Amino acid sequence: MSAADELVVDVVVDNYNYAQYLPAAIASACAQTHPRVNVIVVDDGSTDDSPAILDRYRDRVAVVLKENGGQASALNAGFELCEGDVVIFLDADDTLDPTAAAAAAAAFAADPEAVKVQFRTEVIDAAGEPIGRIKPADHLPLPGGDVRAAELAYPFDLVWMATSANAFRATALRRIMPMPEAPFRSCADWYLVHLTALLGRVISLPEVLGAYRLHGANSYEPQAADLDLDHIRETIDYSDATARALLELAAELDLPRPQQILSLADLANRMISVRLEPASHPRPGDRPAELLRAAWGAVRRRDNVGLAMKAMFVAWFAAMAVAPRPLARRLAVLFLFPERRPGINRLLGRQQATPDEGTAAV
């Protein structure tokens, strides 16, 4: 048996009212080709047929039924039962390729310092049919190696993958879990993917090893290619909570760190929110001029983009700070949805991620 085959992979399926997708998720977890896989399913107080469906799988998987507490609560509950070396958290509306666990185990066995393995996913519709998209898009590079400096400088500008497209070394998770439940009631992946990046090396596999289901009721996915200010404000809250957790962990690890995290993605969301709906903006101290100054500082930190893109960022923030509200709305749409600006995309070489490519917005 190889070193990879000796690693035990725990797949934790978290479910809340996804009865129609739950069997496919469980089937994909149980169909892994890796020889040592345990499957744990946590139902977070579903009110649909999920508990009845889970009764059919009790001979094959461990089942946890709990009161509704949110995604972080469900993942914490599932992780309590994990005894293996590698953990994959699988959202119940997604699926894994049969070779996902084996590929992750091989990557961890090859690099003892790796703490996270991520991979691309195919986008499928509610019926499970591919829609012709890969997350993230092929032109967007996934970060890898020692990314601690970038994670503390501009974490929300990095292209990290959502929950189901990651595998974590269990020892790293034990360093940061249980995760805080209130700020990550949904989108617990923000906490997991960012904080684990401070604990060791990251491996990004080129293969597509999972499927992300886009079904119209995803908990954190805009349902139309247009401005959703509620979604933007929610993103600001997750950025705030994650930034606090990152700086706390960096201090515990005695890592070099800035006084504050400056990500263009977060600053852009805050600029859009404060300009378009200031009364509902979640950061009452924000002012457009101050956000523009912060963006200049964030641009100077970015060592992974060229001068043309840096100039475009500064120009966008400057225009947003002073533009009349109707024009500011149009500028926001152009920033958040690259498909609306093909000419600029050609100029910049399509380097910018869309808001929902992993956790990155820029």
C-alpha cells in the first residue's frame, strides 16, 4: 500500500433542506476510488424529507441529526467525528468526482507541509447537467505554495475555491476548529480556506474533481448578473469576520502582518455599498475619499498584477468616489461583471476574477 493509500479521508456532507440533491452528494462521497474513506452526513435541522432520506444510508455512512445552527455549526459537528488524516467538506448540493479523495491524498502524501488541496469544479444545473462552465474560469490561476504573505496582504483578492472543492489536512483543521459559528452561519468556507493558508503550503490541482450545482437557491450566489446590494453587504460582513480571524491567528503564529488587511475586492464592495445605499451600509465609518486612499494602499501591495491593471483599479475607485449615483451604479456593474466589458478585458488580458470565482472578487 502506498503512502497515499494509507491516508484516511473523511468526507463530511453538510445538509440543510437539500433533500432533492442529498442522494447524489452521498453517492459521490461513497463512490470514491480511494481505499480508505469514511463518510459523515450532518443534517442541520432540515424541515424537508432529508431525515427520511438519511435513514436509507445509515448502514453506509455516519449520520448526525442536529438542530439548525448554520453551516459552521454543521461542519463543527461533523469534524468532531473525524478521525482520519484528510477532511473534505462537501455541501449537499454539490458532488465529488470519484477520484477526488485519491487525488487529494496523493498530493498530501507528496508534500508533508501541505495543509490544503484545492481543485476546479464543473458547474451543473439543478438536474445535474453541465452548463459549460468551470469554476474558476480557465484563465484564472489558482494560488499555490507558501501564500502566507499574500493571504495577510490581500486575502480577498486571491482565487480560493468554495467549500466542496477543498481537502484539508486534519491536523491543520484541529488548529483552527471549532470555528466561530455566529459570523459564519453560512459561507463557513471563508474561515476555512483563508485561515488554513496561514498554517502551511497550499496545493492547487489542475484537474476538475467536483461539480458545483447552480440551482437558483444557493445560499451565497447572486441569482442574476446584476447588482445585488444585499449580497454585497453580506460579503462585507464575511470579509470583516475573516480579516479579524486572520489577524488573530497570524498574531498567535507570530507571522509578519500588516496593521490592517487591504483587499481591493473588499474595498470595492464597500465603495459600491456606501455610494449606492449609504443608509444600509454596514461600515458606518466608511467615506468615499477614505476608501479611495485605502485602495491606493491596496494597489501598491498587489505584486501579482501589472501596471495597466493597477491604473485601472485606481481610476475606477477615483471615479466611484465622485460619480453621480446613476453613473456609480453603471461603474459598479462594470467592475463586478467582467462579461459586460469585453474591450477592457482584452486590454487587461482577462486577469480579473468575477465576484463568485471562489472567494475572490478581484
